[in-house]
Amino acid sequence: MAKAGNYEMLFFPTQNGLLKVHAYGFNPCGSWGEVVVSLGNETICVKGFNRKKTIMRAIKLHLQTINNEKTDK
């Protein structure tokens, strides 16, 4: 996962482990960017224009996949 340019890393401790959020792009404002959210061995990638909304969308999508796995078992 080698990307050229600047990126932002956010780490959040959770009950299931360390939630890692990597945000690439979004410069200049209004340009495309990509957010990668990983927890354990699962990774979600989301692209968008607005950095904050894209980060929130990626985290919500990751939480939905975790909840779906728990209900399937």
C-alpha cells in the first residue's frame, strides 16, 4: 500500500482492536481522495470529494460489515 504524496493517519482504540484510518488526496479542496479503514485483517476503501464525509462513510461502512458478520453467526 505505497502511495505517493501526503496522507493522513488516524488511529482509534476499540474493543475489537486498533481502528486505522488512512486518508489520501483531497488537496486542493474539492479534489478526489481515498480513505482506507482497517481493523484486524479487514480493509475498506472509499473514494469521495469531501474528506470528513468520506472518512465518516468509510467508518460507517466498516461498522456495518462487522455487525453483519456478527448477526450471520
